[in-house]
Amino acid sequence: MAKIAVIGSGYVGLTTGACLAELGHDVVCIDIDVEKVEQLSRGKLTIFEDGLEALVKNGIKNKSLKFAVDAKEAVANSEFIYFCLPTPESRDGSADISAVKKVATDLGPFFKRDSVIVNKSTLPVGSVREVEKWINRNDIHVVSNPEFLREGSAVGDFMNPDRVVIGADNRAAAERVAQIYEPICSNTIITDPASAETIKYAANAFLAARLSFVNALAAVCEVVGANVADVVAGLGSDSRIGPQFLSPGPGWGGSCFPKDTKALLKIAQENGYDFELLAGVISANESQIARIAERIATQAKTIDPKPTVAVWGLTFKAGTDDLRESPSLKIVELLLRKGVAVQAYDPTQQRSKQIDDKIGLCDTAVEACKGAHLLAVLTEWSEFKKVDPKLVAKQMKGRAVFDGRNILNEPDWISSGFELRGVGR
């Protein structure tokens, strides 16, 4: 059992801390937000993530998981200190690493001798050595241990990882970190810090490229009369390609893909390489969001000059309450600019303070359809598949549906009198 301090209790930090406690380690999660720490200490989560609340409560019950504000005391008693700090996008597209710099500088004098700093924050390539400079001690080891957690399935991803990547100059420090993950992963990649940091960016950039490709392919299917579902089935059956991340939609978003693709593009530019392919991936996603908004607005205005659109789903994907860089929200914002009224429903956002007051938030999916001329499905929540189209028909003025995730049962909706359109069909 290791004594571990986790600095930062957001999506990554809280999941990391709770899962490490579940593995039997003695974990304390640190956050500067006093109210948040008090809530977490009672087992009340401040984020929505499947399976996480149960782990937090179990950790508190077993006294293997604690929450605190005093970082100095926590790090002074810990063998491993996980940095799970925010690295938001700067104006120029690079990662803002100021939070990591402040923590490393402020806490440097208090780290326990021979302890290991495990950096899970997504930082520019070369940051391990920067953190070492900020700490300014030769008896502390810093390793890169990038996270590959998908929001909505973060607990499962942590407990059943495809691989664990550790980048370090000190092999012994890397192996100490690897031992933490031995019960859950046999595929550990130990490499140098720069390679580990690049792996994180490369993984997200490649997945974003697949999504941009399939969204562009869906647009081609629409103009040539092909069915993107059949095209993707044939494409994904190729063992060299595979079926994952080939579901067309309104665009990609979230806390990682937009930030990390731009950061990698900036890193390449700063080092003299024009990463045109990645720039195209980002541009294609922006075009997809604008294209979907235009399709919805144009169709709605053929029904009524001043239409109302019902929107199902506001988060960037199902299984999370995260609105950061959500394509759904971006499409809604474009619709509002085009003079389209929007009333929306999302399972996690009925009374959200983060939603623009111009958007009418509703308590149910059916309620959001009241008086609407068109229904747009923008997030793939499974509950939307179960809504009875006959109930929707009683509420709506129009009979137009744009299924931006291709999740609705087409025969059921058509038989209920709807004109159903989707992405790539």
C-alpha cells in the first residue's frame, strides 16, 4: 500500500484518487475549493461520472480516501504526488501551464525526500524537465503518466486500461510508479518523458482525425445518395481500420480533443514543423458544426419563418455533464444567431446555471418538443431512443426531425408521421 496525494479533484483527479483508493492505497485528494472539499468528504460528487460516486463513498467508508485543502501536509506525508491540474487552452492555442508551475513551485520545499511526482496533467512536450526546475530539488523524481480516461466511462478506463504509459529519466522511479498499476494492467510502456508526453497528444489527435474523417465522409454520403451506416460498416470491417470512432455526428468536443489538438499543432509550429494534416482535422470539425447548424436552421425555416427547434442533448457526449467545447452548445448558439428559438432538454442540465438564458431548459425530452417545428438530436443519450414518437407528435407543430447522432429508430418515427433526416443519409 502506497501513500498518495492527488493534487486537483476534477474529472481526472477525482477518478484517479477514488480508483487508487479502491486498489488499496492510502489516498488524499487536495483541492483549493473549500466547499467542494466539504461536499466530497460527505461523498457528494460535484461532477457526473458513471460509477464514481460508489467508489468515493466506498473509499471514505474504508478510510482509504480522504479530501483536504492543506496540500503541504498531504505532500509531506506521501510517497507519490499526482498532479491532476487544469491546463486550459491559451489564446494562442498552447496549453496554459500556470497552475502546474504554481503548485510545483509552492509545494517544492514540502515534498518528502525521494518522493515521485506523477504528472497526469496534459502538458507540452518537455514539461517534465520544467517541473523539475520549478521544484528545484535533486532528491525528488518527476515522471509523466498521461491519462487516457474517456468522460462517461472514466472509472472503467482507469480500472481496465489498454496500457499504462510512464515517461521518466530515472528508471527506478518509473518502475515504482508501474508497481501501482500492476493489479490492473500488464501492458506498461516505460519510455523517456518527451515520448510519454507526445503519446498523449498523439492519441487524442489521431482519434479526432478519425472523427473528422467520418463526419466528412458522411457529408459525401449525403450528396451522392449513399448510406453512411453501411459505408462505415464496410470500412470498419477492415482489420487495418476497425470500427471504433467511426460514428458520424455533429462534431467533436469536450475537455480534451479541442485543447490537445490545438496544443499539438502549436508545439509542432514552435519547433518548425507545419502540421497541415492536424490543422485540417481541426478546420474540418469547425466546418461540420457550422454545416449541421445551417442544415437545421434551413430546414426549420422552410416550416416557419420564425421557427422553434427542440434540442435533445447539450453535453458534448452522453454519460457526462461536461459542457466544455460541446458541439451541441455551439450549434445551439449558431441557431440563436440565425433567429431560431431553442428549447432544450439534457438529462444532466435541467437547471444548469451554465446555459444561456436565451435557451429554454425543459424537464423532459417530450416537454422540450412542445410547439416546436423541428426536433434536433445532438447528444447520444440512450433515453432518447426510448421516447415514444407518438407522444412527441402530440406536442410538436412540425413533423421534422434531424437525428444528429443517428440513434432513433427510423421506421418508428416515419410511421408516426415524421420526416426523419440524419447525418450521412
